[in-house]
Amino acid sequence: MKEKEHVEAIRAHIVRDAEALRGSGKPSNDYTETVLTAILQNQSRELIKSHRQPHFARIFFKEHGRTVNEDAYIGRFGIFERETLQPIVLDWRSPIANLYYNDAFENVSVDVDPKHPLTFDLERKRQFEFRDGSLEAFYDSENGALIDRLLLERLSARSGDKLQDIVETIQAEQNRIIRADARENMVVQGVAGSGKTTIALHRLSYLAYQKRNNAAHTQFLVIAPNRVFLDYIANVLPDLGVEGVAQYTWEDLTHHLLPKKTKFASEAQKRMLFFEESDDAKRAEQQIIIHAARLRGSMAFARLLLRVVEKVAKQIVPDADLVLSPRHQMPKEEIARRFFDDYRYEPYLKRRKRLLDSLARFAQDAIKEEIARFDKRLTKGRYADSLEQSAKIKAAIEERYARYVRTVKNIDIYALYRKVLSSENNVSRVLAELSDDLELNEQTKRYVLARYAEADRTLEWEDSAALLFLTRHFHGFAADTRYAHMIVDEAQDLSAFQIFVLTKLSPNATLSIFGDVSQSISPYKGLTSWDEVTRDVFAERAAYKTLEQSYRSTVEIVTFANRALQRYQTPGIPLAKPVLRHGVEPEILQTDETHEVGALIELISRIQSEGYKQIAVVEKTIAACSALQDRLQKDAAYTLPLLSEKTEHYEGGLHLMPIYMSKGLEFDAVIVLNPSEHSYDARSSLHAKLLYVACTRALHRLYILQKDPLTPLLQAE
Ligand SMILES: Nc1ncnc2c1ncn2[C@@H]1O[C@H](COP(=O)(O)OP(=O)(O)OP(=O)(O)O)[C@@H](O)[C@H]1O
């Protein structure tokens, strides 16, 4: 059958099937029926989505040991004959679809049945091009070259308003990550634009497909850097057929899990200290702040806290018997047994509550029995005496009970936390594990001790991992945080301790962690290498994978961005390799103070006239952004909307933003404003990384608008 006719035949099937599904499944109180209805509704939604483009590829293959040649169509969603269960189109996530994504053509092993992988030879891959729902053309490839052609075409046509799915062009190295074993934890280090965010979300879709018949195992969590970013990725999961994934920023998750509303200091001031000009005094202060942050984000600190937790837990149970009457006593061993054995699956303060409840029942029984005993001994007519005496018995037991209960210690995790960090011994011990620099350790110790001695000092985000850790042990986490799998994006901004806390969120969850340490641009937090995560958090049991190809930007832009980074390359982390998509060389435009505003407006308008809509104008700091906004308004009545952490919704378009807000996003064109030698110090790896992040946000065009001499960081060597 010709391909066009085949598409129409599939569409006719879709219409029939969707019609049949419409009546099936009804509201019910029965669990099985409810699940079934949800599955049918889901199938119906997928069929409707498939109608426009039922498939995007076809593969021709032969299984080893068999003589027949086979073929299969691959689409976003599987379509099958309902009676015979014969596939018409295979879901891109199905095992056989692996043949399409694999770069080899011969001896490709596929886990159709995980216990017996099958081996195939691939004869051809066919790709289909649909335009506005109509099949325009198809191309065959016997060696993979064609796949590159489609990839280049897709990347050239890409516009960065919202992240999109890439099921047609997933690359082999990305496919291996998407399909990695769900039972395995994974750390992925990928250069800027290597598709980390995209494949993280495709991985969730793949896992959801694998577990599609088991609703209890499809609870997923995505941790992303900010709300703008969550908006940016919002469309991908629904497009990939995954609904209801919990999505949090670290900040939102922290507020959700802590036992009470806690105020954390904003990071604005700290960012100023690092991003504005530095002198020697400021640099010294920065070192101490970085070291104090490392202390609180380290696994050495987590280990110290665990020891503290175990010690404090022992102090909750009094070292004395509960004696309510000569006949009603509970030995301390029994009380400890209840606390440490009977309730061992509960967090400590829940155990404490259960213990107190059980002691209260014991006291009530004691009162009843002692009064009954007294009543039995009474002779007739002494009713008034009896009442009086019963009240006395009750009061005496209650008094003894209350006295005992006062010795069952309660724990305030906030006070405990401050106490831990007000102890010279604790702080010195952890610092000594982190660094041999005695002077720096000493200064940091003094800084930390002074900070935590003050009971009303506002907490910082650096404290959040420890507070969550204490919450978990003493209060427990809310029951709605049971996940099968968690995706952490931009994970270089989290500390090892934060990632460790995430591993403790759900008992059996696994994590896929994506990030790029070359984009660690918050020196006071985050990771500079993955070692502490792979070694201390996962005890070397997480798979470590790297992605080196950069797909987002043109060769010219990636080469330019690499200039900044190559001086400060993290050992073991390679520079980005661009996919062979060429474009226009980045342009460095000269201007001066008087003409800067006019030049910027003119440049924006030139870019827009070329058809680009997603444009970022980036400055180093939020203060510089505000100053520019004012000047544009005053000098030219020009409004340039600002993207900041206060932005609630992101719809794309033209924006001014500090570089740290652009992280994770992408734009058709990026204008970097005045990266001078003054504002981007060639001796600062932080400044180099900031420029790297800024430049790698651009898909097609990069401009530098320069009024002062260009920083050496962006000059050709
Ligand atoms: N296989 C692919 N096919 C088509 N486009 C791709 C592919 N891989 C990545 N891309 C595109 O490359 C761009 C970068 O992807 P993404 O934002 O996921 O990368 P990232 O590694 O998270 O980047 P960064 O760390 O710089 O924020 C996106 O436009 C994405 O659609």
C-alpha cells in the first residue's frame, strides 16, 4: 500500500476506535473500574492526538535466526487492532522502536523481553514529513546520514518560546539515558544545550509508558530551578502523554515539607556581593560565605546531623520508670522498647506522641483500677467519703503522670539546628573534613558561630537541606510525597546534602539528576563537581553519564561561548561540541554611553524584522537591569519587560533579564550588554561561567553590544 493511503487507513482506524472508546468507561465507585476508565480515556486522548500525524518513522528489519523481513511504523503513541492486539503503529517508547534511535544498523540488541533480549539487523529507516496534517514526503536512510539531515532541519526551525518534544530526532546517546533502567539512580553531566531538560522529560514519559498499567507506580516529581522555568517546560509532558507530574522548585518543596512556615533570607544581597565589583576585603568575605555554604551543603554535615539526631532521640525517653501507684508501674525498659521497637517506622516526634498516648491510657486504667479497688473496701453508707477519696486517688495519679510526662522531652528542630551550629566543636569538625586551609576554616567558624548564636537571625536557603533532614527524622514528610521516580534539573545549583534529602523523600524512589557544573553560577551554593554526589550520596551506586554534543546553538555561537569557558574548564568536564549547524558569526557592535539606548532599540528592531520573536537582552545583575529599564523609559519611552524571580508566568517574547534568570531557557537571539573587562573580570571563573551561560542561550543569533573595552574572557586567544 502506498504510504499516503496507509496514513488514511490508519486515520480511518483511529476514527472508528475513538468512536468505540467514547461510550466505554463510566463513573464508578469501584477502584478497578475507575482505573480502567482512566486508561480508556487516556487511550482515547492519545488516538485523537495521533490523528494529525499517526507516525513519523518506519523501520525495516530482520530478527537474527528468522528468515522473514519485518517492518514497523513508529509514532508518538501506539495504535493497535483492538481485537487481535496487532500493532498498527508502535509507540516511540516501545522496545522495538529502539531500533530507530540506535545508531548501529547491525546486531542491535533489544530487550523486547528483558530476560531474552533479541538481536536485529536493520535494513532501512524511513522518515516522514507531514505538513499541516498532510503527508508531504518520506526519505529513506541506510546509514544514518538522513537522521542528521532531519535533526539539522528541526534545530534550524526551532524557536525558543517553549521547550518541545524531540521524539523524531532523539540521538543515540540521549536515547540510552531516556531508556536507562528505572531502578537505577543516574547522574547526567551534559554541556549547555545537550538536551538535558528535554531528555529528562522524555525519560519520565518513557517510565510512565513502562508502568502504564500500574497507577501506583507512576507518581513522578520534577525539581526545577524556578517558576519561569516550570512554565517554559509546561507543554512537553502533556504532549508526550504524561499528566499529573508534581513539579516543584526547591523553595516550594521546602515550604511544603517543613513543619511550619519558615522565612528564608532572599539571595539578592548575596548575589550583589558576588556579582558586583570586588576588592580584596570583599573577596575575603566571599570566600568565607562560600565555605560556610559548603559546610551546610556537605555530606560531612549530614553525617554530623545524623549523629546528633540519634543522640537527641535517646534523650526523648526518660531514664526513669513511670510509677503511678504501687500496682501501676511501667519500667523504663518497657517505655524504651515501645519507643524504639514498636514504633520504629515512625519519625521521632510521632513516636513521642504515640508513646504519650499509650502512657495516658495506662494512667487512665490506673485511675479506674485504683478507685475500683478502694470502692470494694468501703463499707455501706460512706458514699461521701468515697467521692472525696476517688478524687484524691485520681489527682495523685494524674500528678505523678504529669510529672513524668514533663520529662518526655520535646524537640524543636529549629532550636536544635541552631544549637548544632553554635557548637564550636561541631563546626570545627565539619570544616576540618572539608578543607586543610586552617585560616579559612577559623574565619568561617567564627562567621558561623556568630550567625547561629542569635536565635532570631533569619535562616538562609543554605539551611534548608539540614532543616528538611531534621524534619524527616522528627516529624516525617507529608504522605503526598511518595514518588516512584524524581527528576532533578539544573542540579548543579543544589548541594550534595540537598540531593541526599531528595533521596529520602520516598522510600523506594530513584532519581535522575541532570546538570552542568560549567554552569554553576551561584558560588554560594551548588556543586563544583559531581564527586560528592556520586561518592557520598549514592555510594558509587549511581550511573554517571555525560553528554558532550550541544544541539541548541550554531557552531559559531558554541565556539564563541567556549572562549569564555576554556580558561576555567572544570577538570574532567569537556567543552561543548556543536552539532554541525552553521549560522551567522556572533556580532560585536560598538557604541558609547550617549548612543547605547538608541543602538539597543535599533538592534532589537533589526532582529525582530528578521522574524525572530524570542529575544533576551542580558545584563549581569538585576540592579543593572533596573537601571537600563529606567534609562530606556526616560530617554526613549521604550518599555523592555523584565524577567526576574518575581515573574509568575512566562510566555516567551522579548525580555530583559539578569543572566542567572536565563539559565535553562533558550532564545532565538541573545544580546549581551557591555561585557567589559571591568564588569567581567578575566581572573574570575564565576564571570567566565556567567558569560558562557548567557551566550549558550542563543539558538540562532548572538550579539554583544559594547561601549567599554571587551573583557578578555570573550576575546579570541
Ligand atoms: N535530539 C534532538 N533533536 C532535536 N532537538 C534537540 C535534540 N536534543 C536537544 N535538542 C534541542 O536543543 C535545545 C537544548 O535542549 P535543552 O534545553 O533540553 O538542553 P540543556 O542541556 O538542558 O541545556 P542548558 O543546560 O544549556 O540549559 C532545545 O531546543 C532542544 O529542543
